[in-house]
Amino acid sequence: MSTAENLKAEGGPGGRPEGIAKGRFATLLRLLARRLGARPADDEARLRASSSELDRWTDRVLNAPTLEAVFAEG
């Protein structure tokens, strides 16, 4: 399989929606761990949310002082 085919299968540009969501989920977990030292095992079900929620939480990781602030409503 070529690199382009592999990226599409894993959710890269033009990839399947479930692959894209999986990539967003993995990115959010990685950022939470690096930025806040958190691995929210209890919240992993919540992290499997809509892409707009994943985007919002990923943006919040940049400035949130705590894990709770990342997931705060609003």
C-alpha cells in the first residue's frame, strides 16, 4: 500500500470519517498528556464525541490550566 493510500485508510486528507475521528481522538489524548500530564482513562468514552467537540477541546488544551477546564461546558 502506498503512503497516500495508507493515510487515506487511517483518516488522512480524503480518508474515511471514522479514521479522521480516530486521528482527532489520538491527537487530543496526546496533547492532554503532554500539556497537562493527564491521561483521562475515565473520560475516554466522553472523548469519543462529535468532531466539533473534539476540535473545541483540542483548542482548549493550549490554554487550559486543568483537565476540568478543557472539558468545561460552554
